[in-house]
Amino acid sequence: MWKLLIFIGLVLIIIGILGYFFEKINFKLPGDILIKKESFTFYFPIVSCIILSIILTLIFNIFKK
């Protein structure tokens, strides 16, 4: 149980560091929804979420075995 919590913590730290360094890079994939109006902006990264989900599923399946 503790190993899993430590692993999740390390993954979150790595994601945070990557998010900090890649914040200036406009990471928008084709298929992500972006709606801009005068005083309103809505961004839903659906393709990015799907790709992240696939990557995390592969990683967890590798560590599961």
C-alpha cells in the first residue's frame, strides 16, 4: 500500500514538473475543443485526455505484472 502511495506521489511530482516546464508551449492537439467568445474562453482537451488515459493505462499494466 505504501509503495503505491509513494509511486502515485512521484508520478504527480513528475507531472507537475513537466507542466511547469511545458506551460509556455501551447500543447493543444487536433480534436481538442476550444470556444472563444468576447469575454469567455472554454477549452476541453478531449484528445489530450484520451492519449493521457492510454499512456497511464499502459504504465499501470506494466507495473501490475
